[in-house]
Amino acid sequence: DSAGSRLHDSHAEVCARRAFRLFLLAQIRLHSSEVGPAASVLLRLANGAFELRPEWSVHLYTSQPPCGDASIFGQWQGGGGGGGAG
């Protein structure tokens, strides 16, 4: 659901995205914790937004293209669109 209390699609790419978002939220919370912003991988900008510190980078490796709802292929291309197992 929209509150994030249920997981409807457990494909690896969906789980990875959800885990990454939870990680980012935890990093944002560090900015108002006792530990403070120095412990976070994020920097707070003057406008209140956050960005990744320059010494950090984020990479996602996948050995297969996404399937199901995350697929960019249509059913007519036979690329796994339409919710098939992958």
C-alpha cells in the first residue's frame, strides 16, 4: 500500500529499491540525532534538501533485466512484461 506496510512485488529490484530508500531515510534521521550529520553519507544543502557526499557513490548491478511490473519490455517483445516469473 502507499504507506509501505505491504510488499506486493518481491522481485529483487523492488526489494533493493525499498531497502535503499530505508537506508536513505535512516541517513536523514542521523542529521537530527545525537550522533549528528558527520556520521551520515548525506550532506544537507542550504535549501533543506540532501545530497550524497562527494566521496560516496551508489551502484546497482543486476545480471538480468527486470521482469514483471519493473520490466521495460512489452508482452509483444517477449521480455517478461505482464508479471511473469523471472
